[in-house]
Amino acid sequence: MVMNDRSKAVERLTALWALSEAALGGFLQAVKTPFAGTIIGSVAVLIICLIADYSARKPLAILKAVTIVLIIKMTINPYSPITACFAVCFQAAAGAILFSTISPFRTAALLLGILSLVECAVQRVLFLTVLYGRSLWESINVFFAYLARQLGIAHVDSDLSPSGWLIVLYLLIYGVTGVCVGLLGGSLPKKIAEAIKSMPLTASISAEAEDPTARTGKPRKTLSKRKALRYGAWILFIVATLSFLAPAMNGAARGLIVVLRTIIVLLVWYFIVAPLLMKGIRRKLKNKETGYGRDIRNVLDLFPLLKMHARQLWVHSEGKKGLAWARHFLIAMIVFALNVEGISNPQTGLISGGVQKLGKTDTSA
């Protein structure tokens, strides 16, 4: 493949990754999709696999791509939770290490899928533990013990408590999902190459360009903080209620301690720790922004076309459902991103795009 084609392909994949991180999360929230973080993480893993496949210098390409993605993510959605930034950084770092040290591409992709999804689950378990302490898991144990007594189930000796089994099951679900994503990531380059060969020579798309900052001049504010506080309040209510009702946990006194501890941790996290961490990340990204200015502009120029194609795919794939729809949508978006050529007209606000075949070739420069 011509080196220029390789760099252009990586640039297109970076644009798709940035769009996923900056816009897909809000869309999934709007349609009330469960496990939104898992879906975004899975998309990130698949795009990292493709970037590694198209890149001659895999670690550098992946790290450059994640830097551009984070800069755009912070610009469009400055209220992104710090945990989401950590997850993206972990996925990129793991991909850079795995694809540079493990020769079989499919093995590296499989490990990347497992590590990325399990890390997502572990991060959430650790966050809940830090936020609510052991009282959360003790309350779950009390709840399951109460259910067992009501159902007449005899006590079963086990090295793991009910909350421990719940955590294991949670990690297992994410681990199995990681295996599926990793296997797909290993086979995705071949599927994309086949799809590119069978695609029409030309295609077009036109629609009004939309930008999250176009109407108000300000970044679009998400409801991530409000959502986190709402869920936190519900979990706090459940933990406190179970603590009040459980004699083994010293009843009301224990419940009051749980409430006060959680309030303090929330205040420290949202008003001290998280803002300081985000400030540090923004400072690091600001230093990189000047050097990557041209790449960032190129990526942002592709956003209107990618968003319009995603809307058209959504409308025209109503006949497909479930995993078949997800597979069709994913491959179609990647193929379009790799091959679209678009020009923006500032006078009309119209975006016109054509498709050229930008697949892998054996020609030399």
C-alpha cells in the first residue's frame, strides 16, 4: 500500500473514533441504550485494531490517534467524566503495547478486547467501592441472606460471599464480551477489505452540516454529572436503607456513617479530585494541540459527512435487528470513513461527498 494511503486511512479511522467518543455516547443516552460505555469501548477496540492493521509504526499511530481523539473529545464535550478518559487511554496504551510485542495480529486483538472490557468492569467496581466503601457489598450480602430466608433456601458454604459472586459474574460478562470483540477485531481487516472490493465505484451524500458548536457557539453540555449523581443517590438510598434495617451492621448508626461517608467522598471527588485530574489532562493535551493542528482540522472536516452517513444508515437499515444490524452498521461506517472524499461549501452550508476506493494495495510509491 502507498504510504500516503496508509496515513490517510489512519486519519479517517481516527475521525471515526473521535466521532464515537464525542457523539456516540450522547446518542446512546438519548435512546436509553444499556451498557453505553461497553458499546463505546468495543468500538474503540475495533478501531484500534484497524489502525494497527493499516499502520507501519503501530504504537506511534495508535498513541497519536488517541491524543487527537482526546483533544476533540474535550473540546466538543468538556464535561466528559474522568473515568471515560482513563478508559480511552488504557485502551490505546494496551493496543500500542500488544500490537508492538505480539506478532499474531488476531492474538493481539483478542487480548486487547479482553483487557479493555475487563478494565472497564474493574474500574466501575473500584469506583463503587471507593464511593460507598465495604458497606455496599455488606448490604448486598444482607439482602441476599434475607431473600434466602424468605425463600427457604438453606445456607451454602462458599469461599465467596453473594456480593463476591455478583462481582465475579459481572467481570465474567465483560470478559466474554471482550472475547467476542477481540475475535471480531482480529477478523475485521479482512471483512473490511472484502466490503471495499464489493462496494460501488461512486457514491454521494449531501445534507446540511451540523456541528455541536454551530448554533450557540458553545460546546454541547452533557448530562453525565447529573446522571452520575442520580444513580449515586439511588445506590446511596438502597445502601442506607439496608444498613438501617440490618441488625448485624449496627442499624441506624451504621446507616448514618454510610450516608456521611458517601457525601464526603462525592464532594471530594467531584469538586477537588476530578477537576484537578481533568486540568492536568487538558494541560497535557494543550501542549500537543499545536503540533497536531492540521490533523485535528482534517478529522473535524470529516465529522459532518460521517454523521450524515450514520443517520442515513440508521434510516435505511430498519429491516435488520440485533447483532446483524450492529455488524452491518459498523462495517458500513468504517468502509465509508475509509473511502469518502468531501468538500464543504461555507456559502450554502452543504456537504458533498464522493467515495473513492482507498483500500490496501500492493503498489509502491
